[in-house]
Amino acid sequence: MVKKKIWKKMAAMAVLGTAFVLGGHAMAAEAAANPAAAANETKTVVEQKGAEKLHLTNEWDKTFPESKEVNHRKVTFHNRYGIELAADLYEPKNAKKGSLAAIAVSGPFGAVKEQASGLYAQELAKRGFLTIAFDPSFTGESGGVNGVRNVASPDINTEDFSAAVDFLSTESDVNPDRIGILGICGFGGMALNAAAIDTRIKATVTSTMYDMSRVIANGYFDYEKDAGTLAKERMANRKALNAQRTEDYRTGTYKRAGGVVDPLPADAPQFVKDYYAYYKTKRGYHPRSVNSNEGWNATSALSFMNMPLLSYAGEIEIPVLVIHGEKAHSRYFSEGAFKKLKGANKELMIIPGANHTDLYDNMEKIPFDKITAFFQKYLK
């Protein structure tokens, strides 16, 4: 029992880039060596308005094969804070101008558009939608502010979805009244938050969702802890993170929280092994992915602890499809979020036998037919 509790605490610190959740200092994680994924890249430079330059890779450097059924190109757009975002745009060949339904995709939390979100975007484009998979602010090929990288924010990352809607609403190939969003893992929570504020979004899908505010504030499996214990742990974590802020400012650097634990201990829980199998191996490793490497800046945790993402989820009027794996350790996040949603146009879909990372890239488990039918129904 003691060993089980220790592993839950370690897992909360070491996976998904949430190394900064309750429990103190993060486990160190070294970047995985993957020569194939880290091959020399051909770069182009895109100027930002008064900000840093974006370096966009021209070659196909995704973790999934390129489809010849769609057109693909790089695009950029800025959010409300002036941060320039990079995205891959996928469009059905021979698309009719001005008529397409469009979908913005992002996630998982700590991943890049060359991983799961790009796979979803490309597959949905094959099914008739114009899609973009974007890197959130401060990550991947997207920009930041004054050189700051690897920062997560419940507000800015929610805004990133609305910025994607800004871009799609002004694309000549898109009908602005037919725009949806899809969030994977931690960006499922951001997608729901965006759906609560942005009335231009007509339909939302979440896949294998994490509520990042909940996990950072309470740790994993919060239902096993009493409120008093959680409050004490939050205060201890606040003190440690604010001390780290002082140190970061003093040194002019940012302590990294650690990505997915590496090397993988033999007695790791299955879900930690699942993360490792995706982020640290050829299957899903990417050199720009936060989770594949050294993780987020540790102090990113502070804003999530204080700003619950799903406060107004009950006011979402548009259709929402919540998808999760039956065997996923994270299933309780989707079930908890779904309880907040109101109305007959909300649906929870549990995929038999699927774990959390199956819904990143397992084409036999991801219910693309259901997602397609959902968006076709509500983006018409």
C-alpha cells in the first residue's frame, strides 16, 4: 500500500509534463535520444509583429505518415496577447471555396502538432473538413514573449483556441458559421473552457481529456484524499513554487519540471509505461515536445492551482462530445467534466478496452467515424 501511494505521487510529478503537481520536487528526465526524429531540419523564418521569429520546418517531420488525400501547408496566426502561433493546415483536395466546415485541434498537454493533434487533423481533413493542428503559445514552433518557452497557462491556452477560430473565420475556404474545435488530453479541458466563452464555436469534441486545474491542484486520484490533506499539500506546493520563482528571477533561467520519467523504473504503474511508450520511443517522440524532453517550466503550476478551468462548463450551450477510454487512469476527468455539462446535445462516449494513450494514435481505438458524424451533424 505504501509503495502504491509513493508511485501515485511520483507519477503525478513525472508524467504528462505535470511534474509540478502536488508532492514537491520533480523527477529528473533527460531528453530521449532519437536520431531519426531529430534529423537535420530545413527551416524557414516567419517574421512576427514586434516579437520573436518563428522557425518553421518545411519537411514532413510528423510522427505519423503523410496522406496524399489532402493538401497540407504551414500557417501562422496571432492570439489576443500578440503571440504568434504556428499550425499545420490540412484541406481536402478539390475543396469548394468558402463552403468548408473547419476544426481547430490541439493537445495533448505538453505535445506538439507533429504528434497526436496532427494525426487527428489530417484524418478529419480526409473526411471532408478543413483542419488546423496548432502548437500552443510558448511551445513547439509557436512563439512566446522575450524568449520565454515551455510555459502553460489556463487563460492563454484557452485563448489559443479562440485565436485559431479567429484565423479560421477569415479563411476564404471556410464557412465561418461552421467552425468546431477538438482538444486532446489536457487541451480537452482548454477546449471546454473555450467553448464556454467563445460563441463562434459551434461544436466541441474532447478526447482522453485531462482537467489540468484539477490534477495540478489536487494531484492524481484526488478522490482518495480528504479536503484537509489536499489543502495542506497545496500550501506546501505554493511555498515551494514561489521560492522557485525567486530563484528563477535571480538566475535569469527557468527550472524545468521534468517530462515523462526516463529511464522507466521496472515497477512503474501501467499508465506511466503507456506514457513512456508514446513520448519516449520512436512511436511518438518528437524533439520539440515538452513531454518527450525536459517538461514545462516548474512555475507554470501556479496559475492552474488558482484558476479552475471548468467553472462555467454548465453554461456551454453548443453540442459537446466527450470521449474517453474504458481502461484509462484518467477516465474520471471526462466523467467529472461531463457531469458539469447541461442539455440534451451533450454525449459521453467510453471506448471499450482503451487506455489513455490509445486515443493518441491507435487508429483502431480512436472513434473517427463517430467524431466525423458528430461534426457533420452540428457543423452543417
